[in-house]
Amino acid sequence: MFVTIASHLASRVLRHPLFHPLDKVSQEKLLAAMREYQHPSETLLIRQGEAATHFFMVLEGRVKLFRISVDGQEKVVEIIQKGQTFAEAVMFMQHSVYPVFAQTLEPSHIISIPNHLMLQVLSEHPKSCLHLLGHLSVRLHMRLGELETLTLQNATQRFTLYLIQQLPNRAAETADIDLMLPKHLIAARLSMQPETLSRLMARLRDEGLITITGRHIHIPSISCLLARFNNIDKRG
């Protein structure tokens, strides 16, 4: 079920970098066309290969973007968090189809925005295109960082680099990280089995490089973790 976006959510939505630079008339056009959804966990929102007519914003909850490989394996591409948008770049593709599946990880509050209307608004406000390019550039930079992780052949290196990328301040000597994802999703993002990830975490814990309490990870020495990363044998 969907409804027109509630008025009390409008200001929250318009704070997003995609909408904030637009003039009031354009904002009102978009708000009138937005639709608001409440989805339970594990709801499939879009399918890989289907025509892309809308992009989306997550107001509450989390959404998993994934692809299905030729051998039937699920490959997690990205986890969309509260306040983020997804599928917005697809509107600029000549053959506009969704390149991924999207599924809620928990009960989620979602807004959909029509691609054709957003393109119309952008054509009337070239300045806003620069803000959109900046937004997409940040997303691209994040994907490049993840690609760097996935190109490492060694599973231990991939997980160690994943931890390093989560650090709020790499200049600090100690750090505390709360993993936002369950282990099986982290494993899927790093192209490994959950059992492999559990063994790697146990190995780093036994070496005194991390301590683990549920999803909370404490790194007593970032320099030691970085040294471990740089000296990992390619055999894993």
C-alpha cells in the first residue's frame, strides 16, 4: 500500500542533497508525485532487469541491493541506510532498467520518485545537475573503495581492509566499531562464506588484534592491524 507523502515528512525529504537545491515550485511538483510505502522485512522492491521508472529514498529501515550471478549466487552490492537514496543513477541510462534487486532487510519506510519528473526538473535547473553529480561522485568513490577490497585475493586481507574502511578516524591508535550488518551479509559483500568470516574474526581475536562483543569490535592498535594487513601471506 502507498499514500501520497505526508506533509510532516516533506521538510525531511527536501533536506536531501538531491532536492534541497531546487526552487520551491520544483520541490512541490516532486512532493506531489512522491509516494510513501511501509514495507515489512524481506519485501522485494525492484527486480534486476525490470524497467526503471522510479528511484527511491529510505526514511526508516535498511535496503539490500544485490545481483544474482550466473551460477545462482547472491552478490550483495550495497546496503542502503536510513536517509539514503538508491537507483537514481539509472534514470540517465539509455536502456533504463534496474541493474540490481532491492529488498528490505527490516521493516522499512520508503519513498518513490518518478524518474521522468526528476529528469524534467533537472533539465529546467542545470545548476541542480551539479549537486546531483556531486552526490553520485561520492557514491562512486565509495564503490571504488569496495572494489579495492574485493580485488584482494586473500580473504583475511578483504576482511581486515573492510574493518579499516569502517574506522571513523584512521589517525587514532584505538577504535571501536559497531558492525551495521549481520555476519552473513558482511560475508556476502566480501565474497566469502559466513563460516570463513567467523574463522577470520576468531583468528584476529586470538592474535589480539580485535576483541568482539556481539556486533561490537574493539581494535586496541590500528597500527598493528595495518601491519597485519600489509604482511598477510597471500595463502590467507
